[in-house]
Amino acid sequence: MASFSPFKDHIIKELDELIQRYSLKGPFLDAGCGLGDVALHLSKKGWAGFAVDMSEVALETARSELAQVSSVKVISGNLVNLAKLLKGAIVETVVMFDVLEHVEDDHAVLSAVSSVQPKGGHLIMTIPSHPQREWRWDDDYYGHLRRYDLDVLEQMLRDNGYSIMEMWDITYPALWLMRRVYTAIKPAPKMEGTPIERSMISTGLQAWDMGVISWMVLNLMPWRLVSKWISMNRHQYERGHEVIVLAKKS
């Protein structure tokens, strides 16, 4: 659902709450920056940092979005090479939204992220959860290689030097239910290429275009109230389909 604008807005709202609650600071790294919108949002807080992605399709937009932002450097490259790409720079806060499910070696990416952070640095990421219960055709469509059991995710973070400070569901109940309905009533779109190839263009894919139904959902629902409703249920991370995690390097 990453291409659905109310969902993006809700994620940014939750990101801002974590930043404020825990007094997070730059410099930052937007790892797997996609279109650059999160990096742009952080730059408006006065943060300097880096936006890294290996998809030239996404980076074309990111470079345009960040063209006038001198405090953010846009870099093309594989996340497993972060230390080399950042040329030894250290970042206090890493944001990694909808990334690990797309990469072949998620442990290597987390290890690379950890290598560019100091002790006490923070990682904020979103992760699709509950593989047995929540896998749908849109996972295949966007090039997902996996969803995560939450205990597996926690152990993987621990193995790379992180401890979880917060874990919030960012979908239940409204967006979780909407995805259930959409994937049930809409036939799966035609899928071309490998999952990795679909991942490289995933920021431009839109699984939720259902004509007038989509227009009504997007424009007639009171999304500000819906977002508050989801936030009220954020600790029910065993029930939704995606979580946002704040972890600290210890």
C-alpha cells in the first residue's frame, strides 16, 4: 500500500511522533529513499543527510525533489555498500521504509546500516508483517521477497546490534480492512519480470486503481480521523499487516 497517499501521510505522522517523543536528530540516512519524499520531509526540519537508492527510476524523481536542497546528498548504489557510498560519514538516524522485504540479503543490509551508525544511533523502519496470514497478490506485484514474523524481525535487529524501543502497527483496523477488501474483489494485475525487477520500479506501481471506487475512498473518507483511529490501535501489532519500528544501536 506504499503508493496510497493516505497511508504515506499516516507513516509520516507516526515518524514525526517518534522523532519528537525520543528527541531524534540528524544527520540522517534515508536508506532506500525511493522518490525522495521522506528525505525532503526531514530536510524541512533542518536535518542534513543522505538519500540512497539503487533504482535509477526512483532516483530520477528523488533528484528532482531534492534539487534545491543542498543539505541532502542523493546517492545511487546498493545499500550493502553503505560505508563506501557515504565515504566514512556517520549518521545518527536512519530511516528505512519498505526496504528489507525487497532485498535478497536483508541481514547484509542491516549490517551495513549498523556500520554507519554510532552507539546510541536510531533506526526507524517499516516492515510488512505476518507472512502466513497477510500475504496477498500485492506482495508479489510490488516485488516483495518476504514478510516478517515479528519475533524473527526482533532477533535480526538484535543480531545487528539493535534493540527495539517501539513497535507500532500502522494499518489496523482501517487500512488493514481496506487491503483485505481490495485484494479480494480486484483481480491481480498482470505481473512482468522478476521480483527484483518489480522492486526497482515499485515506487511507480499502483495496485489500488479501481476507478470510481478508488476516487471515493481517496477523496470522501475522513482520512485525518482514520489516521487517529489507527494510531489509537497502534499497539495491536499482532493484528495488522505492517509495522513501524524504532530501534536503538546498543
